[in-house]
Amino acid sequence: MPGARRRFAPCGVGGLGYFARVTPDEVLDALDAEQRIVAAALDGPVCVLAGAGTGKTRAITHRIAYACQSGRQQPRHILAVTFTTRAAGEMRGRLRALGVEDVQARTFHSAALRQLQYFWPRTIGGAFPRIIETKAPLVAEASARCRVNADRAAVRDLAAHIEWAKVTQAVADDYPAAAAKAGRPSPAGLDQAAVGRIYAAYEEVKTGRGLIDFEDVLLLTVGIVEDSPDVADQVRDRYRHFVVDEFQDVSPLQHRLLTLWLGDRRSLCVVGDPSQTIYSFAGATPEYLLGFIGRYPEATLVRLVRDYRSTPQVVGLANDLLRYGGGEAGRQRVELVAQRDPGPRPELVEYADEPAEAAGVADSIAALIAAGSAASQIAVLFRTNAQSQSYEQALSEARIPYAVRGGERFFERREVREALLLLRGAARAGEPRGDLPSQVRGIVTTLGWRPEPPAAGGATRDRWESIAAIVQLAEDFIASGTAATLADFSAELERRAAAQHAPLADGVTLASLHSAKGLEWDAVFVVGLAEGLVPISYAETPEAVEEERRLLYVGVTRAREHVRLSWAAARSPGARAGRRPSRFLFGLRVQGAPQLGRPTGERAADRRASRRSLPCRGCGKPLREATERKIGRCASCPATYDEVLYERLRAWRLDQASAAKLPAYCIFTDATLVAIAETRPASEQELASIPGVGATKLDRYGSAVLEMCSDGG
């Protein structure tokens, strides 16, 4: 057998140990029953739905090793596709440990680039173009050509929108229609047509200079494989068997390339978890994973359900989170079954305000470290990067080392450094009029900051959140009763920045929920779980809200033993406790959950469960889709809502959107307006219970909507 006489190390639970000779049976013996089915299913397409911590990487690497060691497949004819270079390197290491050397484990871009460089002289000719590392300079130039003044944050957002358009295969002329269809809000207050013009100008600048970007690598590879039969034949002769990891994150462009690589063959194994789909904003879609059996009816479907990472208590919490989810991803979710010994019960803690929450988390982390836990095995996860400031401060004061993953430390961010520079200069020039928070707000408006947050997420929102945190620190500074001059506040910020810049190693990880995916720790603190943060305020559609639920699920499943969820009733000390806990927390079986209360006298979990089986008010049939459940009728039945009120709401929404220079759906979606006209809410509590009406929108538009719904409206 090729490569059989190699030593290999154990990997994952139930490792094989050290062997002088690896046989196919030994490869299979290291797997559980479901993993073994994956490894042995070498004929035809295979779809693996693998829950968090169930050993999916182990299953597919042993599948490849079994195929090679049994002589069923040759290593050089196998292409294993991953989504990160780290994952590709890990897969290659595991395969070497199993005695397999020549399998190609690459990302989509790496595999495509290798092919493009090889076939370029034959198919296109000339020197291979330079690949740009960042789109920002070209996007800035394209914006200027279109007479759009875009700051750094807006340029980053525009670059992200261009990337989304290219991976979803939308050309510049089609961008406005494609973005509107996807419900994608435009960045930096621009309309979709303006984004489309900047996209077209970007392509002109790039092409005129003989440059390509990373999306072009995939597009050009698609082009040469699609248009050159000899190239397609050569590629398909080399790669005859495919394994694709994280298949729920495949974009339309990546799927198109994979289809071309595969041709009319069926030797394809895909692995993914629909419950970990959290990158739709970047063009990823789970539809290829969820629809795999529909495209390949003969495929073998395997569910990996045995969770080897987390304790039964953590697994139970993760299952609870998804139990009340909706959509196709929710229906095809994997119910995890814990394999580890029991551990501590997850906790849910309410704090009076954000500083108290940060201090409480720091105290709990200090207790874990004192009990023997390594700081590097503890993580604090939050929804937005701006939330890191409070935890950086609290950990610094507790002398606990930490590291920010996937982003800069708070005081290292460009917008924060710019704000501190302005504050320092204003303090030296003399105290402006007004109280400290008013002074700070007036100073940071010169950076383009406004009291109202941007309508959507992205770099512009991140920049706003960071500057808003400076304003909040000023308000907290006043509330603390300390000296309240601008000079004192500026000096306090400098002191905090100096303390948090100290180089630290092997510390607690601070990370956003998105950047935590693929990682794991012994203890995880998921913080800031209030409405408006989780789900985030701009998650307006049912699909966006469900993705927020999956994001929280990803955070919880990073923990091996300890999980603590927390939220704060107010943002700052002494402020009104007007926040509500995240809707995802109701019904969870965790210590502290009963303190959340029951707003309508019944468990929110029971309410959600009953909602899924609501009958149509017209025909009585069960309502299956989220939009149908929202308005209480199926699509085939006539409307039962107040059409006069609906039209009044639409006219009001148009006025609001025009004044704010936003798309109408950013105020309220049509489905939300229908639900309002259907129920005619008479109080803020009734209005807040309608999907699509979050805390921010309730504060901003609630009184106007309730007035229109009243008899005298």
C-alpha cells in the first residue's frame, strides 16, 4: 500500500496511537459509527451534516486516508478544499500523520490561482497580472471619479459590497437590482445606483492598470475552464475526487468553479453545518448544502451528532438555542449528543450596567485562573468590536493578560486615535462651553460622527460604534463624580490607553462572535446579550434574525466546560434600565434564566413553539413560512389586515425614508407593516412583540406608529 509504512500521531478523541504500519481497518477503527460511514462511503456523492465538535475534520481526513490506503483512490487525484489556509495546513498535517502525502489540501483561491498561473500562457498569454492585496486605494479612486466623498470606513464598506457582488456573480449594471433583491442595504448613505457606478469605475481602474483582485482569480479560472475544453479535460484528469469542508459557506462563484472542476462525475463529499451559517453578508449561502440531496438524489447523507468537545450542559444549551429557530437551516439542524462527562451548569447573569458587567466578568475570570485555569483557555465573546473597550479596561485593572483577536485593541483603532488627538488639542486650546459629554460630542462630530447610528453594519458602523464608546466614556466619567474637565477626561483616556498597550502573552482572548468561529476554549463568556446587540439592531428580516441566533450558537459551542451568558440592563451607571434581554435567552435551561421574567405570563419558548404551528386565519392550514406566520395567513388567502392603515403606514414610511435618505425597507419592511396593520397594536408592548420592531425602532418610531394605529390616528 502506498505510504503505509509511516508513523502517525493520534488526533481528536479516540486516537489511533502510534503505529509502524497503517492499514485501512486501523484507519476505520479510530472512528465512531457515523464517522466510519463517512470514511467508507467512497462511491458517489456524500453529504455530511456535522454539528459543532463532532469531529468533521477527523472524519474527512480518515475518509481520504482510507480511500488511499485501500487503493480505491490515488492521493494525487484528490483535491480537498477548505476555507482558510490554517484549516488547509491542519488537514495536510493530519493526512501526513495517517501516512498520506500527495493529497492537495487548499483553499478555493489557492487551488484556482495555481491553475490560473499554469494555464495563463496557453489561454490568455502575456505576463501574469499582479494581484492587489487590498481594494481600498482603487475603490477610493473610483469613488472620486464618481464624485463621491468616501472616508476610510466608507471605502472599506464599498470594497465589501464589491466583493459581495463579484462572488454572487452580479456585474456592475445589475448591482442595484441584485442588492435590492437580496435586501442588502447600501453603504455610507449611498443609493444602490451610486454603488453600482463606483463598482463599474473600480473595474475600469483595475483593468486599465493590468491588475486583478482575489475574486478575479476565481472568475478568470471559471472562464478558462468553461471556455477551453482542453483545459477542462486536463484539470478533471488531475483532480477526480473532491472533498469540500465548511460547505455552508460556499458562495455562488465558488460553487460554479467546483461544478466545473467536477464535470459530470459524482465523486464529491461535502461537509458542513447549516447551524453555523454566519457569513451571508459576504456572499456565503447554505442553499448548496441544504439542497445537496435534491441535486444528487442518490447521495449518501450522514449526520455527525456526537459532540466530543463540550460537556452535556454546554451541549444542552446549544441545542436549546436552535430548538426555537426557523427557516430551512433550522429544520435541517443537527441535534448534538454529548459524549463528555458532566460539567458545571451554564449561567445567565443580569447586570445593572455595562461597566458592572465587564467588572463581573473580570472577577469571574480571575477566580477561574486562581483555581488553575490557563488564561489562554478563556475567551470573552461579543457582537461588535467596539464592545471590547469595557473588557480591555476591566481586565487591565484586574491585571489579567488578554489579547484581541481579529481586530485592533480599542485604543489602537484609527478613529479612536483620531478622537483622542482632537480631544487633547481641544483641552490645550481651552475648555469649550457646555458639560463634558456635550463638549466631547461637539468635538467628535468633526470626524463625521452623528448621534444616530448608520442604518446598516460594516466598517462605517464599526467606526461609529468606536467613537460612540468615547462619548459614553465621557458620560460615565461625569457619573463617577470625579473631576469633569475636558483636560481631566483626556488625561484619563491617555492613562487607559497606556495601561492597555502593555505587551501581554498567553492571555484571555477577546473576540467578536464572527472571529471566534473554528476556535475553542475551556471557558467562554458571551457578553452583551441585550436586544439591539444580539440580535443586532439592523437585523430586520426573519432571515437576518435567524442568522443572529446561529451566531450566538457558534459562540456557545466554542466552550468545552464553562459557559456564562450575560447582559446589562443599562449602558452606563445610573442610566435608566431600559434594555431588554435578548429574545434568544427565553426558554433556555440555564442557571439564572427564571430571573428574566415572562412578559406575557407564558414561557417565550412555548409561545415560539406554538407560533410555528399557527393555522391560517383564512383557510386554517398550518403556516410554514416565517413571513406567513408573521401576518397570520398563507399567501393564497385574501388579506385580512386593515388596508387603509397599511397604506397610511406606507406613506409615513416613505416620508421617513426620504428624510433619512434611506431605502424604505430600512424603516420597516412590507411584512412588518402588514403585521402592524393586522394587529393594530395599542401599546408599546404589543408593538414590540411584532417581528421586525426592535428596541431601536421602537424608541425611534413607536409613538408615531401607535398614533396611526389608534382610532384618531
